[in-house]
Amino acid sequence: MSVGGRPEFYTACSTGFFMLWVGKGTPNTTFMEQTQPCNLKQREIFACMLEEAKRRESESLESVDDLDRRIEKELLPKLAQEQAGAPELIAKIGPLKKELDVAEEALNDLGFELNGDRLSLRYGAPKKLRDALDAGKRSAQIERKKSLKKYDLAVLGVWSAETTGEAKGIVEALL
């Protein structure tokens, strides 16, 4: 189809190829250079061309994450140098971090992990430690059951009591 005796624009946006057809005109001006109203199809083609150019430009630039990491790596040391006390604290933290890493590794070698304030056995801890921990847990659970068993016995006593006074006495003994 043609507009004003000239073919419309042809585009294959999805492939990234654009072809602009020009009709008969003066050799010094093309169809696109002539003053004329811009129709919807032409606007779509221009927008598509710009999107394609933006995509190509984006591919040639650093990713947002890489850009952020690079700027942080370059700028944060300068910002820290400008803050009073920051360089001294940074100088202290380095050796302390190394010391902490060594201590954590030694603790791990013994079979323990420290996460925040919580000490735990690490996976693959020596059997002797696992057995001791399991024995301690079992002992505590037995004591807990013993402590609660008196209430179960009291409930049975209340159900078997012949008088309210007898039931009341059982309850008062535990409360």
C-alpha cells in the first residue's frame, strides 16, 4: 500500500532490521526529510528503532549489578577516609576478623559452631560429643516427665475421689 504515491515504511522490529523506502522526489531530499505529518505507523517504527538502539546500547554497557559493585569498590574507601574514626576502625577490624576466623575454625575442629550467641554441635561432630548431648537431653526429658506425672496422678485421684473434700485436698496439695 502507498501513501501519497509513495510506499509506506517496512519494518521487521523483531529481527532488528529496518528499511526506509523513499519514493520519487528531488535528489537532494528524501521522503523522510520532506515536511509532512507523522502517522501512527511511522511513529511505531521510530519507537521500535529507538528501542532496538537502546537494547544494543544496554548490551554494550555494564550490568546494573556490576556497575553498582564497581562504584562501591571505588567510592566507599574514599568515603570512609573522609569519616572521622573510620580508618582506625577499619584498621582494627581486619586483624580481629582474622583472629575470629582462626578461633571459629579451631572451634569447628572441636565439633562446635557458634552462630551469634547460640552454641551448637556442627554436622559431623565427634560421636562422643553427640552421645553426651543426647544423654543430657534424655535425662532432662525424663525429669520433665516426672515433674508432670504428679499432675496426671492427681487428675486420676480427683476422678476417683468419693467426696468433694477429698478432691479438693488433692488439688490443694499440688497448687
